[in-house]
Amino acid sequence: MLAAMPQPPSAASSRDEPVIRERGDACPGALRLHAADDGFLARVRLPGGLLTVRQASALALAADRFGDGHLELTSRGNVQLRGLADGCGGGLAELLDGAGLLPAPSHERVRNIVVTPLSGLDVPDGPDVPDGLDGLDGPDVPDGPDVPDRPDRPDVPARALEFDRLLCASPWAAALSGRFLFAFDDGRGDVAALGPDVTVLGRPDDRALVRLGRAADAVELAGPDAPAAALTAARYFLDAAAEAGTQAWRVSELPAEHALRADEFVRRLAAAGIAATPVGAVDWPYAPPPRPSGAGAGGHDGATLCVLPPLGRLDTAQWRLLAQVADRGSGQLRVTPWRTVVLPGAGAGDAARVEDAGLVVTPDSPWQSVTACTGRPGCAKSRADVRADARAVAEEARGPLPVHWSGCERRCGHPRGTAWVDLVATGSGYRIAAPGRPVREDVRPCELAAALADARTDPDVVKK
């Protein structure tokens, strides 16, 4: 069986040296376009990954009118448009603004908010969720608290949208970097595992935990106060970053003497009229990302489809098909941080139509555990068209370990955790590194399928 992407995270190592930034971050946005080899790139932030059918249609129109006719899903549940023509910025901004995708132009790059994509869509008797994994890199940690039963989980998309409203209404919040990440997790532990800077975890009885960065502790408060508390956390970070003078982009980059503290956070919350209590070390629950599926849980008048575009890229015909399915269902699309799209309320036959269009709706697809950077022709630093090479061997090179294709040593977009196969283009082939196996250098295209299939075999399985 193929492993889900990304691998379950685990304990992170601390930084040996402080991070000192000498400039602001250069993350692209919908207004700040990035110049790539295949044209300009725009990244449209979707708070919570949530889209209406009208907004989805506007993105397709933008891709056709200004770009290369494709949309890319990102690891933060956003959408990118590529191949944009020089001088299209004004027309693109007008189109996005008219669809409600630019409610606060001054804040558009800081609206980095992920939510549990299946929140409110699970049935009460759904499968158990494993718990007890925390951090980013390393071994498993002891079991954490029980994940609350599904009926007790909060509606985190609604809270995320309320937080986005507060964020965009706060002029000072525009000073956050484009990499600062907020997560609203309904209690199962899926997006909480993505290394957010501010994490809100739903708890039973309409309570919530709020964690700052990778701290071992957290504060507990009333669930309805969570959006305002997350905003207070962001202000606390900016104050600490200003005092440190290192231009930190993320909580983990703050020097130790300026680290965020739960007691000071509680004091700031009290000043904002929010009652909160510090709690000790918390073992956070973990749930894997939703797997591609054509017959998911209920929650609307139909099933919930989880659709995986191979390598996170769709053409506008495929994207419009998803919008049509959403229009007949709940009227909503949910773009996830795992480059899938969740469609609540899909009808009979929709899964087959989506699959016929070249998208994945089955959990045993080889594409579930394959990721890649942009590669050629979009990136000047890439030494290969990694996406084409991945497509050429996807069916043959199956295995339990996930794999990431990189066009150069930067390894953009590689997965979290440690149990994955690393392919890096060298200019004369690929270097393949896998857990428990010797590194293979300059593997030629004709050798890729066999070499990759061997590398993706879990060494623990081989030993048995």
C-alpha cells in the first residue's frame, strides 16, 4: 500500500545559530508577481483553502486570460497561476478583487491560514484516528490525548474565516511575513502537524488550545475566543521580533532570549478581554491527511470527494469540472495543504467523471505519494524537467515510501519527516537517496524506473 504524503512528523531539532534576516521575505502574492523562466507567477491566498464556485471560476478565467491555462495547488492550500504575461498585474488584480479574492490588498500575502479540510464532513462512526505524533523531524513521541469524537469537533472553517476578517482589519498585521502560518485544527491533529506559527486546536465542550510555534506548552480558552486569540498571538510575535531586531519571519526564528512565553501570552489575552489558562506540556494528536476518495463521508446531500491532481497541477478544463461538481453539491471547494481538493456534497457519478478527466479519486494511486518541484521550463535553476520524468515512471516505480523529485540541490517543496526517497537532478542523471540504502549517483533516464522502485521499498520490509 502506498504511504500518504507527507509522512507523520516528529520531534524537531532546535536551531544552533540564531536566524538574522537582512531583508523582507520575497514570497509572491496576487499583487507581487514573481518572475520565473516561463513567465510571471501569482500566488492567490485562500484562507482555509475555502473557495466558492464563483471564486473558482474566476481563477480559471484568470489562468486562461493571463496565464498558461493551468492552476497549481500549494502546500499551504493556496493556488498559483503560472506563465503570466508581463503587464497583466492590473487586469489580474481587478478580476480577483471582483471575485472577493483580494478583500485586503495590503494584507494579501499574510493571509496564510490552513484548516482541517474535513471539518464538519465526517460521520460520527468514521474510522479511528491515530494520535500522539508531534514536531517536524525525528522519531515518534508518546501517545497524546484522545482525539475528541467527531460530533464534538468545532466548525473550524467558520472560525478561520472570522480570523481572516480580523487579520485583514488590523493595519499592523500587514507587517507579518508571507511565510507566517496560522492553523485551525478541529482536534484531530492534521494541520496542527504542519509546523504552524500559531496553532488553534479544537477541544471538547467548545474549548480550544492555542500553541505558539513549536512550544511544548499551550494556553486553553473558550473556542469562540480562538480567532481573537490567534490575532493577539500574531501581535505578540511582531512585538518580540521588533525587540529582537533580527527581522524574524517565523516564531522559530526568534532568538532564545526573545522566545514567546505562555505566561506573557496569557497576560496579553487578559488585556484583550480573553480569559485563558496556561497548560503544561501537551502531547498533540496526529491524523494523516485525507486520502483521495470517491466515496467519502456525508455531511451534505451526497458524498465527499477528495480529488488529487497529479503533482498538484490541473488545466482549466479539469478545474472547471471540479467547480461544476461543487456547484451541484455544497457550493464549496476546499483546497488542502496536501495539494488535494475536497468537494462536499458530490452526487452519484461525479467521481467517475472526475477520474475520466485525469484526476485521482482512489487511495491506491501511485500519485498519492509523489511530489516534485517546478523543474524545467519554469525554473532557471532546474537541471531537468522533473515533472515529465516523474510521469514517465509513476506506474512502474511504485513502493511504500513517498518520493520527491528535485531539479536542483535546493529541493524546493520536499516533504516533512525523514522516511522519503530523494531524487535530485544532477545534469547527467539523478542522484537517488533513500532511508537505509546507499546513495546512487547519475542514474540515467532508462534506469530510473527500476532504481526508483528499489529505493521506494521500505528497508524494514526488506529485512523481514
